[in-house]
Amino acid sequence: MLSPIQRLLVESWFTILDLVAPLVCAGCGEIATRESPLVCTNCLAPPASLPRPLAVPIATDPGFDGPEWSDFDPAEGADATIVVVSGFPYDGPVGALIQSLKYQRLEPIGRHLGRALAAIVTKHALAAEEELDGAEEDPLKASILAITDEVSRVVPVPLHLSRKRDRGFNQSLLVAGGYASAHRLPPPSEALRRTRATRTQTDLDREQRWRNVGGVFEPIHPLPGERVLLIDDVVTTGATIGSAAIALREAGAEVVGAVTLAQSELRGGGAR
């Protein structure tokens, strides 16, 4: 235990450091705090307008001439789609934080982002519950509620071994750790593996994305009876999440839904 004089010396040292080399937020560049040295509270504040939840088809060939996948169609049934809830738009501070996490290797950001995502998913669920109260059942809102109420395990979308080796970590696993901790769930499980390296999705159109990641995941071990929530950093068309959900179902899991830090738009327009 530090004496009063020792505490004063430590505080003075940190004060000098703050003046000489202040901590800055990786998202916006503003001065951060010692309690949250890499991310400021403004960057992790819930956006004024939450990204619209997406309904992603779980199919090896979802059909590319049909209706927009973002339109949740209860007629398709629970086995045909899963709902994806995102915390932030990608074209904002969180997009910059994701870039810093992945390419500047600022790993501690991952857990901060995961905890912020957990708070926003809860906000989505509370809004859905309020709208459902006393109203006719709405499959989309019921699916959003299931994400917070009916999960036994969170599973991050994995990187291929070669990319993980280059980066040193899987950013989705870090985010999943913060998310699971905030919701008092078991630590995230690496239940999937990528069987091949794939092209980056950035410059691909909707159909090319689905072809690129189709069949790329396989389960590491059986998951009978598990109610799984998938976690990834960004969703655009939902191709990666849809492919991962197929592999989880093959392992015997029920995929309750998916959450992502951010939702991006497909280049040229449209939900990804």
C-alpha cells in the first residue's frame, strides 16, 4: 500500500506524462483519459440513429434476383434467415477504431468495443420489447429479443490461420470477449475454422461475396443443443455470417442471431 507521499509522487508523474505526451483516442484523435486511454466516451456513445437490423439468408445459394435481404420476411421461416444487429454505422468513429484495432494492433480496443456493442444491443432489445408489449407478434423484433435472452454461447467469426498469423490475433474474438463479459456469458468459444484463405470482400459485389465465402467454414467440434450468437466486426451483405451460420448448424447448434460492431454499405449502394 502506497504512503500519502508515494501516491502524490505517482500522481505527479502521471500529470507530467499527460502534459508531455497526452493520450489520444484512436477513433477521433481527441484527448483520452487514463481510465480509457485508447477510446474516448464520445466515440463509443450510441449513435443518434441505430443501424437497421438485417435479415441474412442461411443458404448456400440465396438467390441473387430476389427481394432485398434486409427486408425480414416472416414467411421465409426461422430456418431460412437469422437477424443481424449492428451497433454503429461503419462510416464514423467506430470504423476508424476497427481500422486501428486491426492494422495498428491496438488489441485493448477490442474489449472496449465489445462492451459498447453489448450496451447498444441491449438498447435494441429494450426497444423491441417495448414495441412488442401488447402488440401482435413481430418475428423480427422477437428475433432481436432472442439475441439477449436466449444465448448459451458466443462464437466469433474466425480468420484463416495465415491471416491470423500475420495480424497476431482475431479482432472478432477480442470483441466477443468484451461482449460476453458485459452480458455475463461464458468466454467466447472458437468453435469454427476457415478451411481456406479467401480474397478480401472489399471490392466484391453482392454475389461475388457469397461465392467467395461459401463453404469456407467448418465446425471444430459438435455443439448439440447450444444456442449460439455469432459475433463479427463488420457486416455488409451478410455473406460471411450466413456461411458461418451454416457450419454452426452442421455442428448441431441453433444460431440465435448475430451481432456486429458496425454495418457498412456495399460500394455502389445497398445493404451488405
